[in-house]
Amino acid sequence: MAYDLIVIGGGPAGYVAAIRAAQLGKKVACVEADRAGGTCLNWGCIPTKALLKNAELYQTLTKKATEFGLKFDNLTYDWSAVVGRSRKVSDKLAGGIEFLFKKNKVDYVRGLGSIEGQGKVGVTAADGTKSVLEAKNVIIATGAKSRPLPPLPFNGTTVISSKEAMVLQKQPESMIIIGAGAIGAEFAYVYNAFGTKVTLVEMLPTILPVEDTEVGETVEKSFIKQGIRCLTNTKITATADKGTHVEVTVDGPKEKGTLSAEVVLVAIGVLPVLPGGQQPALTDRGFIQVGDRYETSIPGVYAIGDITGPPLLAHTASFEAIQAVDGLFVEGHKPRKVTNFPGCTYCHPQVASVGKTERALKEEGVEYVVGKIPFVAIGKAIAAGEPDGFAKLLYGKKHGELLGAHIVGDNATELIAEMGIALDQELTIDDIHATIHAHPTMSEVIHEATLAAEGHAIHF
């Protein structure tokens, strides 16, 4: 059977591309080696958020019960049930993707996909049987996997990736997390909330190093207050897996010497997962190189999502999926590339940002004004018991256009959407000032920060 489109990979890039093409009336197949939903639904975005919700609830009950007038004795938790809930959430959503495939008449093919020449996709099933599918167009959406630390290979028990961190049968008493990006920060929060002794090691000056410097510094202070040991500006000079524990030698301003932990979680980035068969041209970092219409060096073969490199985010992958498919099948559509996109980290306090950081604006020589308001100035934040953090908005000095938004605090990942629209539509200080924000809501921090940029904040 010949298809209009075969998608290799069923994650947020792949399944969205397959469904979108089917909606346009095309004959589509999606080839997936593991399970529909990819890393995001099965081993990333969704199950981690279930764990984070458990951790936040438990931390609230153990740290803030008195504040909320709650009293109880002998509060305990069941680690296997905590992990089990996250897996049930993942299973439900992955099943939902399979339902959407059926609803949209997408052929769901289980197996490893490979490029077997122009218009041909090989599929190797779990039992080893092989078949070849034909299509006018092929999209590669095979994603990425955790990058190991060369002297310390993953073993699934004492040296783990984020995948194993979600399903550890036994909660470790101690954990060293190497890498303090979003993944490292989120797992540091989860395990610390349940009592694991966590040490976070980052070679750059702050945790969450891609975020605005002030944001990273604020989260680091909060983590230290929560009991997480944060070793920034710290290099790893040696490692040793002792079987029952792992030793990591570090060199930094806060610590020089050998640390020991029951488990080491390596969260230093990802590697591309390339399909088998004919290989398209790659970037110098090993990701698939694509052109303006997401085309690869192989005629009729396109690539989207993490396999094409940063930004390595589910929502940008889905954006690229729509753009690439509409570019193929919607007459006159010129595919857009990702430019402005929100970045979110779901530890507590949450972090969300879009656009330029202060650091980037200074490096580029752009003149700007800052509007910054702490959540302690917002009535809803006080009422909810979440006064920590701030919103920081960066506006162009000459024209007043929004250049960047950085939020650290409760519900930051929900609040950032407004700022994404503002950035995309080139809204100004005046535009946001003139937009009424409901009271009492957390979103008032956006309005108040805009007033602060003008020099006349009302509540601070």
C-alpha cells in the first residue's frame, strides 16, 4: 500500500504530524518502535509532572500544614504507589494517542523504522520480521535520548538517566544529580521532597543556566532552603561506580573532593536517535540538518522535533509538525520555523520564560527597561500561601515592545502563555498596561510588572 505520508516516530512531533496529515485527507502511517506518545507521554513531560504533583502535595502537607490550619499524625507515603500513579497517567494518555490514530484513520505500525531509499521505509517488528512501506513523503521524528557521562555509563540501578529516575522501585537514601537544567532541577525537587538527600552538581555559574541569571539564582536559594545541596561552578574530575554506591570527585568553590551517593542521575543533555538505513546530512552535533521547509538532504524526506536539534521541547516539536505537514499538503503554505517559544521548568518554585534574557540583551547592546514585581505584592499569591518568586518583564527602551519575560513562582508555567502572545504580536508596555487582569489572580503580577517598567507600580 502506498501512503501520502509515513512518519517515523510517534512522539509529540510524529503523532501530531500524522494526525494533521490525516485531517487533510491524506493516507498516513506512523511507525513507532516503543509506544505512541514518544518520550514525552511515556518517559518525560507527562509522568514527571505526575511525580512533581505528588511531591508538591507531600511537601505542602509536611512543611505548610500548620500555616493552613491542618493537623494530623504519622503522615506517610507509599513510594510504589507514587510511581504507580505516574505510570497510570502515562498509560492513559498513550492510549489516548492510539485512539486518535484510529479516529483519524492513521495506520499505526509498531517497529523500528529505517530509510530504505527515496519513498521507502523499512520496518523491523519486535519479533524480527521485516517489511517495507512506500510513501510519496517521509517525515523523520525519532527524537532524542539521554546523553551518558563518558566515564560513567548508564546501568539502570546506580547510574541512571531520567527514564529510570521515574520508575526506581526503591527510593534511594542519597542521590547526586549531574546537570542542573530543567530535568536535573525537576528530579532534585521530587526526590528531595520525599526525603532523599540530594546533591545537584552544575559546571556553569547557576542552576537552570539557560534561564535569566536572576531566575537561576532565585531557584538556587529556594533549593538550598528546601535542603538540596547545590554545587554550581563545579567540575567533575573523576567518577567510580562501586556497585553499591557511586563516588564522584568534584572541584568547585563550595566543594573539592569526593562525594558518595547510592544513585547518580546523569542529566547533561541528549543525543539524537537516528533512524536506520540511509542517513541524511547531519549537523556538527549529530542532529539531522533541515532546510526552510524541514527537508533533509534526501529527496522527499523531512525531519522535525528533537531529531533536528534545539530547542528540545515537546511544544516546539508539535509546532514544527504542523508547519512541515501544512507545507507539504496545504497549497501556498510557507512553513514557519520556531522563533519565540516558552521554556518551562516544573520544580517548585516553577520557572517559565519566553524571549530574551537580560544577559542576551546586554551582549547584543539592546537598550531596554525592566519591570519586576515579587509575588509577595500580589493578593492571590499571599492568599494561596505562595509569596515566593517574581515576574520580570523586559521592554525595548525606544519603542516599548516586549523583548522577554521571566517568571519564577507558583503557576509560572501557566502565566507564560500571555507573554508568548505578547511577544509574537509585538505588544508594547501600553498594550499590556491597557489590558485588565482579573483580581484576585496570579496574572496580576504581569500587569503590575508592566506598571513597574513604567516607573509607577501600584502595589509595590
